[in-house]
Amino acid sequence: MDFVQILAQEFHLRPQQVQAVIELTDAGNTIPFIARYRKEMTGSLDDQVLRELTDRLEYLRGLEKRKGEIEKALNEQGVMTEELQEKLNKAVTLAELEDIYRPFRPKRRTRATVAKEKGLEPLALWLLMQLPGGNVQAEAAKYVDAEKEVPDVESALAGARDIIAESVSDDAALRKDLRALLLREGVIVTSAAKEEDSVYSMYYAYQEPVPRMAAHRILAVNRGEREEFLKVALQVNEEKAVRTILNAFVRPGCEQANQVEEACRDAWERLLFPALEREIRNTLTDRANEQAIRVFSQNLHQLLMQPPIKGKVTLGVDPGFRTGCKLAVVDENGKVLETGVGHFTLPGQTFQKEQSAKLIKAMVKRHGVTAIAIGNGTASRESEQFIASLLPELPGAAYVIVSEAGASVYSASKLAAQEFPEFDVSLRSAVSIARRMQDPLAELVKIDPKAIGVGQYQHDLKQNELSGALDGVVEQCVNMVGVEVSTASAELLSHVAGIGPALAKNIVAYREENGIGSRAALKKVPKLGPKAFEQCAGFLRVADSKNALDATAVHPESYDAAKLLLQALSIDMKEVKGGVPGIGEKAKTFGMDKLAEVTGLGLPTLQDIVRELEKPGRDPREDLPKPVLRTDVLDMKDLQPGMELTGTVRNVIDFGAFVDIGVHQDGLVHISRLADKFIKHPSEVVKVGDVVKVWVVDVDMKKKRIALTMVKDRK
């Protein structure tokens, strides 16, 4: 199998690009490293394309491996023919391969195998040949044998039909045609399995063509069936399907045709349709799984890449009722300055509220707090109201509601216990809430991505595939932003290309004992060899290094070239520390092609270095909209249809987007209300973290639902 040509065609790439990617990944290079530092070889392919390409390569290699296993099995059985070999060579999916192998695969004892044991296979083959002038009754009579449990002609014919039915069912070409028919014209039909109201009520009498079945509806139907609220079936024009089979196997006009037709109809009802129904359901589930993982990955990427709110001493509030609200003040770098507990969420509590107000005001004044991060969990609403009431007495302070998703997971984790052994679980959560406002990426990498909750039906998905995809997103984001090696946590370092958990711990241990004053010093970290250094060095920053390039995304392998670049443009290395404004224009004036010749760099790498020197260590998150800091508070009862609000997109799913509008309950903007034109998916319009203008459509106080629109006057 020519992987290069196949992948080049599928991804519309030059074969040289594909070949380079295969060679680079096989040599142990990471996706972030290839995407950033091997652009000349790959033609500047980005992370996403590289991941999709390598995933597809893995599938093709698995296909090739399975093809080899099947070839070996067929040769060992002595049934391999030129025709079979050609079919195997042409197979492009695992399903096709398994269809080809199906007739030869060792089977459990079936009606067909029982019939073969009775010596009825020659009769079946004779019937299938459908020769003119054949006498079915006379031919079948030859196989009547009481000792073999074939007492009469009809028993002989029934056994022969069982053999024919299995043979028809095992026909690879037929299965392919029927599979295509079901995928094209099949209809998923659902009905109620029990007479009681549930979240699945809309599916109690529902049907939808297979090609149009959206991912979220597939997953909803699957869950409803699994929870025994729904009965689910696949329907298709049965006569059309049977006609497809008959056209392939029946030759009208001879006596044997009736027997073959009966066997074909039995094959459809008993063997083909049940198996293909399972296949189609599995195919739909796989597609839904892929779509849901794709949406989850996109949302996670946007969440991790939310801009940090830097330079603010922050008060983190973990709301609660009975045990009070846990408070934690952290400085601009996330260092914990003070903790406390306030009781201000339950009705009454006049004295406790007064004491809590004094405590919060003192903490704010003592540390110069300018931002308050409130978790959005239980008692968030009440906490928000209390904090908002204090703002007139807290000059310069504002608050933001922060998603608590995964905070409890982190606070109860071994990592949190190691980081804050002196704090109880709830205080750790308050620290985490404050820090995720300051730098969402650095804090959220401490949490299993699956616990962050920015997707749909995540517990129904293939967990290994979900974990792999989300880990890839985390790796991409961490390396895109870069990591300051002198302050980064081991958890954050573990996501840097080429490092992993063990090396991350070694880096932190070495840093605590010796300090890390340069990128070169990383080579002294135990077990961090040349390959690991090559992969990680460009993504690690050392701000205080004597070498100004150590604080940039310029890879050490290009330091000499960067120095030649600076010399050619008459720029002193000392200027690099704070950035070199106008270096881009100077480079253009000098001539990029000429500079490439002087430095020995390819144009893509040269352009990257120029951009980096202009603004060293530039955070790509800076270009994104900042979270909305609030100074007021709304209640659901304050909302009126037509009211204009500003909110932050919290989650994007197949049928819409959930928006935080400053009310405890997020509002839903249905896909039909996201834009004034048709869109296939909400992600075309919004992404997690976007700050958007919305209008209230409807408020359902009983169900705690808020309907919003992003298109004014669209209800």
C-alpha cells in the first residue's frame, strides 16, 4: 500500500509533504515541534492537519497489518486465489476486509454448518447453479438419509437453503451494496419503551432518515435506549433490499430459482438485516462520537486559550451554603496571600453577613485586590449578590463569574494536596478559581480535560478516543503559548513537547536545587537527553537568561542564524530583550530572500523569527476578547423579552450555544437564532470565551430556562 500517494490525494497535499511528515513522526518528533520548527519540510502544515494526517496514517497501517493477517490465514487454509488476492489489494476499509474474509472466518456452529455436516453442500451448490431442466425433487431425493438426520426431500432442501442463505449473507459485494442502501435510504424510528414523562419525550414517536441524523440526536437516542426509555429500530424499503439480493443470485425461469429466492429472503431476514442494522447503528454512533469529540476539542481549545487577566491581585470565592464560602487572595503571579471563610449566602445570618463584609473589605484593602472571581456552582447566585452589594465600598474592584467545572476534581486530587498540603479541599478550590481567572491555561491543565465539561454526552463517548483528542488539544495550547520554565508547575511542563510527567518532575526538582538560568542548563536535567531537548527547548522560556533569545520562541538550533539576521539589519542583541519594533519593515527593506541567503534559513522559519524578535514571547491569547468583569448583578426575574445584554459563551454544542449573561443560569441561543443566515453548526459563528451581544427571547422561571437570540427581533 502506497501510504504517501493515498494520503496526498486524501489531504490534497504534495507527496513530498506527506513523506516528510511520515519521516519526521517515525523519527520520534512531536506534532507541536514539527508544526513550529519544520515548516520548510512540511510546507507549513498546522497542528490540526498534522494530527489528522498521522491519525489517518495509523489507520492505514492498521489496515495493512490486518490485510497481512487475513492473507496469512487464507494461505494457511489453502483457499487463497488470484481473485481473492485482488479483492484484498483493492480493499480500502477494515469493513471491506472483514467482508472478504467473512466466508473463511472460523464460525460458531450454525444452521449452515449443521447442514454441511449432513452432506447437503453439493445440493446447495447445484441449486445455486440454477441449470435449465433441473428436477429439484429428484435431485434432493439423492440426499435423503435417515442416519444423517435427513428424513425426507423437504429436510434436504431446507438444509440446502440454510447453506445458500449463509453463502448469500457472506457475499462481500452484496453486503457492500446493502450497507450503502441502508446508509442512503434507511430511517431511524424510535418509540416509547415505558409510559412516563422523561427528557426523551420528543423521541417517543420519532423518525429521521439516516443521512440526516445529527450527532446529538444519535447520542440522545442511544442514551434513551440504554436507559430503557426508548425502543430504536432501523427501517428500510424491504422489498428494494430483497430485490438487490435476488438480482444478484436468482436466475428466473428455472425450477431451482424458487429455492434460491426463498433462501435469499431468509438470508435477508435472519442474517443480513440484523447484522447490517447493528453495523449501521454502530456507524452512526461512530460518526456521532467523532463529531462530539470534535466539538469538545474545539470548545476545550477555546477555553484553554481564553486570555489571562494579568496584573491583578485576585480574590477567589468558592460559594457554599452550610459550610460557608471559602475565600483565597492570590497575588499577580498566583501566590496565595490569605485565606478565609465567609457566611453570607443563607437567609437571615445578619451578624454573619456583617462579619463577612468586614472580612472581605479588610482582605481587599490589605492586599490591593482589584478582581474578584466567583465560582458558578452551588450558592453562586447568592454569593454574586453579596459581593455586588459590597462593590461601592471596594473602589476599583470588579467581579467575574468563573466556571467551576473540574475545580472539585482538582482540589481533591493528589496534585492539589502536594501543592497546598496546609489547606482543606474547599480552600484549594477557592485558590483554583482565582488562578483560572488569572491564567486559565496554567490552571486548567491540572485537571483531567474530561472533567471540564465543555461538550455534550461526554460520558457516552469512546473514552480512549476522547482522552487522546483532548490531550492533543492541551498539548497544542500549551506549546502555542509557551511555558516559563522558572515558574511553571510540573503539570504544565508535562504537556510541553518531548517532556511528559517524569521529565517534568525532574525539571522541577533540578530547578529547586540549582535554578535554571538558561535553556542550555536544561541539558543538565537528569534523563533530559538531546532528543527531548530538541523537542522542548523552543517552547520553554527563560525570562532572566543572559541570552535574550532564551526568552523567545526562537529555537536554539536557530540562534546562530538569528544573530546573523540581527547583524545584517544592524541591530544589537541587547535590543531583543524588550522587543525590536520595526524589525519586520527593516527585514522587508533588506529583502527577505536576501536575508534567507545570509542566515541559511528557509523563508517560513525566517518570518517566524522576525515576528518573534519584534515582540518576544508574544502571547497569542492577547488578541482574544477578555472576560466580562461585572459591577452589577441580575436575577432571572429581572429579565424581560427584548432586553439587550452582554455575555460570555460558556459552551458550544450541536444545537446552539450557552451564554453567561450574569444570571446564575446560562441562557441558550438556539442555532436558528445565532445568525441571520443558515449555518450548519454553531461553531461557525461563536466559540467558547467569545463576548457576545444577546437579546432575551423568553424566560421560563419554572424550568429555569432562558432563551436568547443574537439576531435582534428574531423570536
